[in-house]
Amino acid sequence: KLLLLLLLLLTTLSLGSHSPSRLMTQQPPVVSKRQGETLELSCGVNQVNWFFYWYRQQPGEPKLQYFGTFSTYSSDLEDDTKSSLDSRLSGKRKGNETTLYLKDLQLSDTGLYLCASKDTVTVAASVTKTSPFADENCQRSQPTVHLLGPVCHKDHVTLVCVAQGFPYEWPIDVSWKRDAQEVTRLSFATDPVRTLNGTCNFGVSSRLSMTAAEWQERHVYSCHVRQGNIAEAEEPTLAPSRFPSTIQSVGADL
């Protein structure tokens, strides 16, 4: 059978007027399921008389798939979409908390699950991210990260981060740090995840660019790659002092 590993990454969003006392939660943080089992997600808000809405966004799809609504006084999920999920989808509400059930899990159930809640004035939302299914033989791997560079071209420098050995295709998150602080100002781009020699080995690459003057300031750069709480790897910091302070163009632009 196949293993479904769900990485529940909680994000709280609010639209409209903001109330500091309003808090939305979506649980559990991590759950593992096999194909054919039932997914159970809960979503609550610390205020009463709110509507709840459940959605799903599948990888590569721009549109949200609507699951159904819990109105203020309903205890069951109200679903008028007549979708193919009707026989597998259900839900319950108790007070200011709702629970969504999706039974007989399939490969196509991978996606981003969203719970939104509103009263007559404000809207709030929580997000659940699910990873793809993978073969149960995919063990917790030991991913590796390598820093390549610097590659110099005209007046800027590029570092390349290559990571591989991750057991699942999505999500793989890449971050760059300078002097142990996460980069927020410099430009970086991450390429799509690719399969490497088998279904349990996924990799990703990312590029960080800066001006030649910034590179010569002798900061320490590092690349960090993680997949939820399953796997994490980083390259030992790459200090510019390993390289000549004079930047020479090599005629390449990554």
C-alpha cells in the first residue's frame, strides 16, 4: 500500500477589519495515513456565530475546490456541489469548531486544504498543506545540500544551492542566510523540484544573486533546505574569504 504523509503547516490569514482577539486554529500539526484510510482535520475559531468554509487546492491547479459550508446553526457539512467526493466527504460542527472527514484516501487527495471562517463583517482563514503520496518503502532519508560558486558575471555574483535525497516531491522549502540571518533583501530563485533516480529521491536547486560589492564585504552565506519535519539539510557556511577578493568574470550568468 501507499503511505500518505500529511504536513500540516498552519498559516493564519485575515481579510477585512482585524480583531486581535480572534484566533483560528487548524489541527493536527502532523498526521500519517495509508491509502484507503480517513483524513480528519479540525478547524476552530475562538468566537461564536461564525460560518465555516472548507476548500482544497491541488498541486498545479490555480482554482480552489469547494468542499462545503457549516452555517451558524448547522451541525453537518452543507455541500451542494454534487462532486465525485460526495460519497467520501463529510463533516461535523460542535460549537465554534468544525471537523472535516475525507475517507478512502486516494492519490488525487494531495493538496492544500483551506478552512475559512466569517461573521457578517470579517473573514479569517487557515491553511493545511499536504505532501504527495509516496511508496511506503521510502524511508526517512539523509538529504544533502551543496553550495556551488561563486559564479561571477559583470557586476554581480551568483551562488548555486543544489539539494537532493528528499523522500517527497512537495513541499521542499529553500531559504538562504547571510551571517546566520535569513535573506530578505537579496534576489534568489528556486527551480521546480525534480525526480532523481527513483520515486523516493527528489531534488531542488536555488540561486542567490548579489552585487560584486556585496560579495566582497566578506559576509558568510549558507543554504538551508527542509521538508516539513521529515528531513532537513544545510550546507556548511560558505565564506567569501575562501575566494580571491578580486571578482573576475567567467562569462556565465545562472
